[in-house]
Amino acid sequence: MLRQLLIVLLLSGCAAPYDYAEHTDFGRFTTVALAPGADRQSLDGARITAAALAQLPGRGLNPAPPAGAELWLDYRLEEETRLLTTMPRMLERHNGFWDDEERVYGMVREQKLRLWLALPDGTVVWQSRHPRAFPAERIKGAERSRRIEQQVAELLANYPPRP
């Protein structure tokens, strides 16, 4: 019991930003399937799928065949470039001037995991994008699976949306 409470508290502090169709009655949805076009074959695709399908029953959505599902779950890894910058040194003088500029010294390409739920006609009714980078390629095996499970849990913590 204490362990479950700790997990809930940890996940609630890490909840990812989300959006939803405000006129949708999420209480009426009870079944979900992986979208027909979603990647299930790659290692990461299988990890994301397994993590999502394990989490969704706890969110009120039970797995079903795509033909009978009320919602389809899909995901994408979106590439983003993050700038690496210096912190301004506002209390330091440089050549007689206050050095208060932030400087870019590099950039890193990252992937961010985005999950969404759509009606079978393709209309997206809920989506969430993780604020932290998807596990880097150097992270392998069980540790990679654990990090993906954690990100998926943090994304799905926002479903169903709270009005």
C-alpha cells in the first residue's frame, strides 16, 4: 500500500503536459486498440506497446481488437533540437561591462515520445508529449525498457483528463 502511494506521488509530480478535445465524454470509452499503422515490430515499438497496454486497463480502457475498439492508441518519436547554453553571469564584469548574456555553445538532437488516442475515424481526442528525452541509443536492454515504461506511465497519468 505504501509502495503504491509512493509511486502515485512520484508519477503525479512528473506528469507530462497534455491536451484533449474538451467536448468529449471520456467516461463513455471502455476499449482501446493499438492503431493499425503503429510500429509493433521494432524493439522500442514493442516496448512502448507493451507498456501502454499494461497501463491502460488501470485508466479505464481495456484492450480490444482494432475493429471493435472505441479508441485507437498511437505514438510517435518526434525529433527535437535542444540548444546548450551558458548561464548569464549577471554579477560578473567582463571588459568593463556586465556579462548578462546567455550564450549558445552547442546543440543536441533528442527524441520525445508523444502518445495520442483517436477515434477510429482518425480524430484525436487526447494527446500527451513527454517533456524529457526518450532514452538515448546508449541505454540498452532492461534499463531501456524500464525508462520507456516510466515515460509511458507518466504520459498516461493524464488520462482520462480532469475537467
